[in-house]
Amino acid sequence: MNYQTFEHDVIVIGAGGAGLRAAIEAATQGATVGLVCKSLLGKAHTVMAEGGVAAALGNVDLRDNWQVHFRDTMRGGKMLNNWRMAQIHAQESPARVNELEAWGAVFDRTKEGKILQRNFGGHQFPRLAHVGDRTGLEIIRTLQDHAVHQKNIEVFMECTITHFLKEGNKICGAFGYRRVTGEFLFFKTKAIILATGGIGKSFRINSNSWEYTGDGQALAYKAGADLMDMEFVQFHPTGMVWPLSVKGTLVTEGVRGEGGILKNSKGERFMFRYVPPMFKGEFAETEEEAKRWLAGDKSARRPPELLTRDVVAKAINAEVKAGRGSPHGGVFLDIASQRDVETIRKKLPSMYHQFKELANVDITKEPMEIGPTCHYIMGGIRVDAETGAATVPGLFAAGEVAAGLHGANRLGGNSLSDLLVFGRRAGLGAAQYAKENSSIKADTKQLDTCATELLKPFNQKNGENPYEVMDQLQKMMDAHVGIVREEKELQKAIDSLAQLKSKVKNVKAAGDRTYNPGWQTCLDLENMLIVSEAITRAAMERKESRGGHTRIDYPESSAEYAKFNFVLRKKGEEMRVEKEPLPKMPAALEILIKEGTT
Amino acid sequence: MSEKTAKIKVFRGDEKGGEYKEYDVPLFEGMVVLDAIHHIQATADNTLAVRWNCKAGKCGSCGGEINGKPRLMCMTRMDTLPLDKPITVEPMKTFPVIKDLVCDVSWNFEINKKIPPFKPKAPLADGTWRFSQEDADRVQEFRKCIECFLCQNVCHVLRNHKKEEFAGPRFLVRLASLEMHPLDVEDRLSLIKEAFHIGLCNITKCCTEVCPEHITITDNAIIPLKERVVSRFYDPIAKFWQKLFAKNDVTK
């Protein structure tokens, strides 16, 4: 078997915000870094982030600080977050945003010339540094241009990692292939940082790109690492619902941040009816008050459209179920009646173009039709808050692929800050680990097995079409493990997953190894199955409703289930779900949450 | 049920050559060309190679030539194309074809590395900077670039095999975003003239026409850079003043 060999202290898999920030940090620490990504550099999912990056800079409202951000994040996560990650995140994100400015990012400005911040769901004060509605592009390009000037970073574009190698219990290498040539790649390394993003392709209606097939979660799971909180999948309340071609495509929360309102088919501004007990008294109670807030009256409370994503998505779902939906099965999102044409085009330019070009809708004149779309997973690889270390020595994770920061529901804007804060920390952690474990040697005996497994789809005689199997998996997950769940549906999903597993074993690739998307899909399917099973099994065990996890057979949150996270572990061929008690929060932070910060 | 269909002619092949294969695809509401390519890939031939990521015009992966015009496949609606004859979908022509609709665009990433990085002026005492939205606006236009490389694809200079000598519109836009950045103090003007050969651009504006982000590449980025080069290196009066005050030129 032929393969190319590369050796680096640290291998980073994924080159979105988290992977790039991790690579920059590890290289700065003196480690040599191999940065491996599934697409071209600069095309990762971070580019799709629109609304902004959350950091308590206090540039627009002086009342903001890390304590308020911490409190908002914990309450948004329905208290299931790792408190230490939420604290680190709130404390460090302002420095990470300012650092981007030092690297050339150009954020929108306040009148005083500081970085401007906008309102977003679940954030008490205007907190999201942004660039119109293309903040993710600004961040990925800034990091990309900074990274390519680091001497120690070698970039491997359009490469897929399919196997990890271990020496004893320690990570010592990775194996995969280069799409353009189909040739095999072997990376000798001391440490691996996973920054592969999410799992959205497990669902039919999603806002994610083809890359989002749970690769990092699956690789970590197979290597023996713990997955955690996998039942918490975020359905973003505002995806396009029409036309069919763009069903699921993201409509930024920035529309509501800039004043956009939600209406049902009767013209009612329904969110006033959906304020959960936890947030009672914190939101405007009349349209008049919401109007004053939009006009800048600081004594007025935020409009209920800015409740957290889990709450808004469930409200939209309920309105549609009650027969008050829009013609194409969503509700109306209206910014045209709230802001003038110039403001809309300045602050939401890509939304303007997206609707104009793909749906023939002018958002400065008419409302948009929107509905929930699978957007993000709060759960993922269980990591150490300080270093991003997973439970397998030598394995680190940061960004969406990691669990802990967001608990049961993520606040908008907390993802971009997550990437920066924990990308950097994972880079530090991995570089340090590599220094301390410089004697690790990779064993090449395992490579033949890896290659045989990789080539298996070419040797199937009457195998399945991988695209058909993927379609079946997505439709099944939409039907049984979607935004609203119950035991009998989840059981159906478990049964279907068993059938799909045997189909995935038989998927077939035609043609040769050069840039072959069919072959790639065969390989992606194995990962998609693992994460789909993890989501379903964890969802089955959590017999309550909390954040992104809603059970119609257990509609309330339960004090008992507030005490632990569910962890998924590989035991032989079996996936085990086990309870892990939540780490105890220090009293000083508990008081912050109970009493507020003012 | 009679299903409406369209005919698509897709280039299948590699650097050595290939052929155009015709496929029938079912039409649905709002369908874009990338949907048609995905349909062929999922049903007729799993090996059909195409790049894509966001499918919303934000990542710039799916550039190609549709009926001879450089476009993003994800932003080209089928109902804007004449459906009485086959729609032709081909890879970009300026770069070597790897397979089917996928080109080798690695040259662009090499050029990018040659651009001296952003270098900010000293911050205020609190470690941050101040600048106005008006100053931001000027470079934010350039920073909208999604690196689809359609501008590179239509550039006459690059098409005429001058890749070794000319940076191309994409990287002149990037250079403009650095040179006009309100905080940047690096001087790249001699490189823009000598290494990136801005003089080779003869302002046909083809790049501006194809930009899916509607960046005014020629008027707002290239021409102002050309003017800066002219006043630095060719204008005798400006040269005199520069010598006198040696302003903003950190290379001196």
C-alpha cells in the first residue's frame, strides 16, 4: 500500500474559526502544525455565521460585563452548561475580539469609533460585535490571512481524516486521503485537535454544508473518548421555508436583533404569549413597550422576539401546529415595518440579496416566511474546560465539536466567541502536551487495516447508492428525532438506525479515487450514523424537556435531570449512555445567577 | 403526473480533455443550477465532481460557467435560464481542470501568501483603536469578497497565461483592502507595481461584471491603487513632495 507520510507536533482537523485559531496558537507556542481541512481554506462553516460574535466589550451599553454574559449564557443553556467553560468564555471573549482587530478585522463602528455591538436573543445588552450580516466571513478571512503567514503551519486542503492511531492509550497519528488525487495520507503526531464542527447533515432540513457529518464526534467516539449532551440539537427558529431549493437556509437572528418581529397568519405578534417562567418580567409585555425599546428607550424591556432560540423555535412550531402558519408552513418575520430601507440594506445586506435572488422577496417591503431548521449541536466531545483535552490522552477538541459551554441551548453569537476562546486554549493545551510527550512513536502496522476499510466501498458488487442511504437517514431523523420528540418515535429511530447500519456497510462507490464525491459520501455515512445514534440514545434517556430537547411525553423540566449530563461511551460494539453529575459551581457564581448582577 | 424537466449538458473529464454529457433533471420551485448538479450526482452518476459548501452565495465554492457565463451555481436560478435548449455547465476556464466541474485553484492561495500581512499602527493606551464607520465602509466593500475566483477566471491578463506576473483582480482587491485599511501602516506600493504588476490591468472591467458580491473591483480597488502607484513612481511633483516629507513610507 502506498501512502504519503507527514510529521507534525500537532495535527488540527478542521479549518473553521476554531481550527484556525487553534493552529495559530499552537504554532505561536513553537509547535509544528498540520492543518487538515475537508474543503478549500476559507470555506468552512464559520463563513456562514452571520449575526456577530458575543463579547462583553460594553461599547454600546456600559452596564455590560463578563458577569452578565456569564449569567445570560448559563440561563440560556438552562443551567446544564459547564460553569467553568461559561466563565472562561465570558471573561476571555473581549480580548479575543480585540485581537481580531489587531489582526486586521474591520468591525462596524460606534459613533465614537469603537467596535459596534448589536442586540441578539438571550443577551441582556447589545453584545454582538458584527460586520453587517457577514461576521463569519470577516472572522474566517482574518484568521486565514493571519495563519498563512505563520511559519510553522502546513495546510492540507481537501483532505479527509478517517482513522486515528493510538500507541497504548495515547494518540500517535491520523490516517486519511487527499481528495484531488485519492492518495492516502499518514500523519505522525503527538496531539490532535478536533475542530470539525457539527452534525447538521443528519437532518434533511438544515442550515449546514456538506461537511457537517459529525466526523470529529465519530472519530473521537471510536477512539474511546466521551461524547456528552448529544440530545441537545439546536433548531434555529429562522430558516427559509420557501422555495424548496433553499428550505432550511439560515436567516440571521440579526433580523430580530435589528428589530424584526414575528407574526402568524392572523397578523398576531405571537411571541408575547410564549415568555417562559424563567424569563417572566424581563421582556416587554406590550407592543408599545417593544416599540420604545427599538427607539432606544433604556427603561423599556427587550421584545419577546429576542428570547432564546429554543423558546422561539418551539413557539413557531406551536403556531404552525395550531393552524396559524404561513402559506408554506412557517410564520412571518417582518423587518420592513420596523426599519427604513437604508438601514435594512446596510445592516442586513446578505439577507436582502439572499431573499431577492433566491425567493423573489424584497425584505425592505415584505415579510419573510421562516421556520425552524437544524443549525447546531450543543453536545459533542467532553473536554477539560482549561485545555480542551478530551478523555483520550493527546486528543483535544474546540468549537462546535466540543461540548460543555452551551449546555442545553446556545445563545446566538456565543459560537463565534466559543471558537476564538477555546480554539486558542486547545492550541495552547495541545502544544504543551506535545512538548511533554515528545517520545511518542507511531506504529505503521495499523495502516493496512485503515486502507482496506477506506477502499471497501469500491469492492462492493451490488451495494447501495450512498446518496439514497443518506436521504433515508435524514428523512428518518427529521421524522423521529426532530424538534419535538417522544419515546415511541425515538424507539422507531433506534430500530431504523439498526437497519440503516447494515445498509451503510454495503454502500458502494463507482469510478476511481480521483475527486470522487460518491466515495466521500460512503465515508461520511459511517460518521453520520454514529452521531445520529448518539443523539437518539441520549434523547431517549433524558425524560424531560430542557433547552433544545423537547419531549411531548415529558413536557416539563425536571429538577432531578438538572443534576447531570448524559455521556456516551463505546463499549465493544455497544453505545452506552451514562450519567455524569454536573460539576459544582462556586457559591459566588451561583449568587450571580440567582440575584442578577445589578 | 407530467413532471417538468430540463436538459443539462455537463463537462465530464479532466486536464487531458473530456466530453459534454447530457442529463434530464426534474424542475422544482426556486431550483438553482447546483440543485440540478446534485440531482445528477445522487441519481445518475455518483462520481460527478463539484465543489460546494454553503449553497447560499456566502462561501464562493461553486463557481463555474453556466451557458458560457461565469456564475455561482448556487445563486443561478433555473427559471432565469432559457429552458428550451440544454443548459451548459462547465468548469472555470482559466485554471487547470482536476475533474468535471472542479478546477485547481491552488495558484490563488500561493499568491495570497506573498502579500505582506496587515500591520496596525500603535493602539491607544487601552490596547484598542478608534476609527469611523466611513473609514470602515471603504474597505468593508473589499472584505465582502468570498474568494470564488470568478474575477480571476474572466481576467484577460490571467487568461493570456500571465499568471506568473499578475496578481489578478482578487488579490488587487485584497491589496486595496490592506492599503486603504484605516489602521494599516505597511507599504506595499512597490510590490503592487513590481511584483503584482498592476500596470498589466487594462481596465476592461470584466471582473467587476462577474463579481457575485457586487464589489466595484475596477473603479474602487484597482484604479485607486493605480493612481497611488502613478503618483509615487511617475509624478514628478508628487515625488518632490514625498522626498520632502517622506510621509507614510515605512520602507524608507
